[in-house]
Amino acid sequence: MRNYPILEKINSLEDFKALDEKELKPLAEEIRGFVIDSVAKNGGHLASNLGAVELTMALHRVFSSPNDKLIFDVGHQGYVHKLLTGRRNDFDNLRHSGGASGFLKYEESEHDAFNAGHASTSISAAVGILRANKILHKSGCAVAVIGDGALTGGMAFEALNDAGRSRLPLIIVLNDNGMAISGNVGAMNSHLNNIRSSRGYQQLKRSTLKALERTKHGRAFAGKLERLKNRIKYFLLPNNILFETMGFTYLGPVKGHDIAALENMFKRAKLIERPVIIHAITKKGKGYSYAERNPEKFHGIAPFDPCTGELKKKANDNNSKIFGSELVRLARGDDRICAITAAMPAGTGLVTFSRELPSRFFDVGIAEQHAVTMAAGMAVQGACPVVAIYSTFLQRAYDQILHDVCLQKLHVVFAIDRAGLVGEDGETHQGAYDIAYMMHMPYMTIMSPASTKELKQMLAMAVSAQGPVAIRYNRGRLSDEDMGGDAKFGEWALLRPLKHVNLIATGRLVETALKAADGLDAGVVNARFIKPIDEKMFAAVAGASKCIITVEDGIKCSGFGMSIAQRLCGKNTSVINLGIGEIPVSHASLKEQDEQCGLDVNSIRRIIIEELSRYEF
């Protein structure tokens, strides 16, 4: 660890605001070094935080949190904000149990105005805060910091459409790290920004319009004057058109790593007291050459060597990569197959597909709803769309799965990545709910591989099936061991002979169930299909069992285990459902989360032993 003399003086936001102006630039460099060292040790989001250092510093220099609400979209660029608000010591265990969360959490600090882990929510939240302030006679600004990536989400556009006509003192900072500064940066643009954002201009504009609107002819003239002004403005500032027509005052672009320029722009925005968009140009990964050259790799990264940028542990092929490779192989022999993702081609293992079959690859941006309904449209025409989205993000397309895919019985394959517990990303990213929200979907088939071999076989079955199909698989890598021979459509696999106490497990937890039952007089079933269940095997298990223990990497309420319990209601077989409880699971290692949920080997083994003691003959 390097020394950080200025950063070590900051134990609160007040300490930061008390710094001399000449200390700001070296502080920015210290923050970058500290974030690099912390993420290198613990893993986390790096490139996005390095790109938002000066931006966050300037925000806290101009606005007064917590009275002014700073809302960081997604929150994966919030490390700098955490450091400036006195949480430096929590970075020793960043994203680990007892340490700082990788996202913003109001439980951590009063300065975290709104929890987030999913994109495109900040503008809606800011509008809601300001409207509540108005009703409750509270003071304060609301600033939504949103990246150009998150701005691709439909929810962001819905919020912009509403906010522009609200007349609220909303400030949106567009953190643009994906485009170069366009040609309108220059003397004329700076001059117009200064004029349009000045208090005098705004007061003159309001008083002139008020005077003109007192008479019929004045109102007509005011309308003509406004249209003329807009024509001139759109000719000179073509980038403004979208935002200005929505009702925003557009300021920028401004250099996003120039603290003085940012402070000046934020101060001007406060004076307008109407919806404002500030366009800040930043560089993702700034200050760390490896992250600047490869921001996607360093967006969210495991522990690495800060000197070389290389991962400390060489990663084996994970489930995402295995899925992606197998999909490429299948697509080479089937022209109907195409791949769809929502701004996560690397995370979902589709990079190779995008390179080898670009005409059949579609990254729609952060737009899960659009991705699913587009897939439905493709399926109507006879294509075989495979939609690869993380479980936690697929939640956003619930209605589209039901209304546009399932009710039409369309053959869309959902590759549900990061299903179940996900470890250090915490509550907002747990894939705990997909079984529950897929179980009641009409005509839906849900597959749950317990091994890498089954993952490949199930993908082949899914693309050849009829109707909607979902394959859920966990973060990391499934077992390479055989889990009951070749998978067959709709069938479970018996891994240990049926006894009075039997375990029915799904997905990655099949391996855990086998270890828990090792040496005990208990049967184990690999429930490869969550829906529909294997009726023949289920009847055999039900007939043999005094007690059935279901084990799933998903929420217990309305999950797989509950469906088993419902089927056995009124029978002489007791059912114990093991899974994730209703209380959200915080950031920790996957091992710790399994222990917390009672899904580890020792916890399951204790339950088996306890149940066996009830049925001694």
C-alpha cells in the first residue's frame, strides 16, 4: 500500500470541504492510487470509479450532502463518494463481510441517498425526491449522475420525458465516457453556456415571458420568439436537440477531469432552478494505463496485481464461457440461432459469438424489456433467439416474458446467467428470484444443470425444443463430475438409491447435497428439470420417502421446493425446503452466504442426521 497523506486526513465530508484548493489535484491522484490498491486486493469495480474522481470531488465541493441528494446511477462509480464521506477504513474489506458494499447503501451512510445496483434508475429517483420535497416543504437539490451506458435504458428516457416538463430544480450529470468531445466545444459554445446559465439571463428570460404573456398579442409574440431562439440554438448546438426539446437546459460538454470547470458548471446549474443536463466528458479507467486500454476488463474485476494488471488467480473457463462456446458450436450448424444480450456480451460469454457470427449477434444496450420482446418478434418469424441476461437483470423484463413470449408459446431460449447467490456483489445482484418468477409462467420449461456436461446438453435441448425455455446456471463453474449420465428432456437423475429420507437438489447444489449425504442412509436426486417435474421419478420419491429435503439456489417462497411441498400436501411425507430466505443476503463470499442460508454441506448434513433419527427402524 502506498502512502496517502491528504486522503488520510479525510474522515468526514467536512474534512474534505476544509481542504485547500491546491490540495485537490494531488488528492485526486491519491484517491486513484487508493482505489487501485483496494480493488487489486478485494476485487470490485475499477474503471468506472477511476473515471469519476474529479467529477465526484466537484459535486461534493458545490452541493451539500445529505441535504442535497447525490444519486449515482447503478452505484458502481460510488467508491470515490464513499471515500469523501468518511468510509476509507471500510475499504480494507471492500465487498467482503463487514466491509464497504460495492454499491451505495443508505444503511452505510446518510450520504447514500438512494440504493442501486441496476442501471437507469437515478433520474426517476431524483424526480421523486424533488416532488416529495415540494409536497413536504423540504429544501435541497437532487443531482442524478448517469453514464452514457445507463442512458440507453428505457427507464431513463421515461424519466427524462417526465422530468423535462416538471419545472423542478433537477440537475442531471451525464457522465459520458463513451464519446469524444464533439466539434461544438469552443468559444461560441462556452459563450452561450455562460449566457444561458447566468442568473441575469434566467431572470431576464422569466420576467420577459411573464410580461409578454399578460396579453394575447404578447403571448403570440413570445411563442414566435421562442421558436426563433430554438432554430438558432439547434443550428449552433446540434447535440442539444434531444434534451432541449424535452424541456431541459443543456450545458456542456465540460471536461470531466477539470475540477474547476466542473465546479463552475455545477454552480451555474444551481442558479437555473429548472431541469438541467450537464454533459461531462470523462475517460473510463483514467490514471491507470491497464484500465484505460481495457476498460471492459477492469469494469468489474477479481483481485489482481496492480503492477501488471494480471489476475492473481488464473481463471478457468466459467459457466458463461462454456455456454458461449457451446452456443457458437450449435449456431454454426443452425442458421436459426441468434444471440441477444443487454450490454453484457463479455459477462454472458458472448464475445466469441459476436466476433464469429456478427450478423446474428445483438447487443441492445441496457434494455432488457426490449431484448425480450425483440426476441419474441424474431421467434414469430422462425428464428431461434437465445437471450443471455443475468438473473437479477432479467427481473426487469417480467411482463415481456409473460405477455410477449409465454402467452404466445414462442420458442425463445433464456440463458439465465448468475442464477442464485452471487457473492460479493450483494443484495442487488443476487439471482434469487428467477425460479419463483418463472415457475408460474405458462408453457415455460426450466432447466437447471448440475454439471458443465449438463449445461452443454441442456443448451442443445433448449434450441431444439418447442415453446419458451429457460436454463439457469450459477456464477463460477459447475462441477465437472458426472451427475447421473446423459441428460434427457424432462427427466431427473437418481444419484443415490431412494431411502426414507431423500434429497431433491437442483443446479450447483446437487454437488453440495451429495457431499452432505455422504456416508448417510439418504437418497439423492438431481432435479435437472424444475418445470415440468419428472412425474415418474417424483412418484417414486414420494412413495419411498418419510421425509423429502429440497435444496435450491433460489428463494424458498414460491420456489421449486414449495411446489414439491404443495404436491405432497395431505400426504404422510414431511417436506423441508432449503433455499434462500426472504431477508436479502448481503455482500460476502459465496461460502459465507451459503452458510448464512443453511445451504452449506455441514448445515444440510445436520438436517439429514436429525431427520434420520426420527425414522429408525
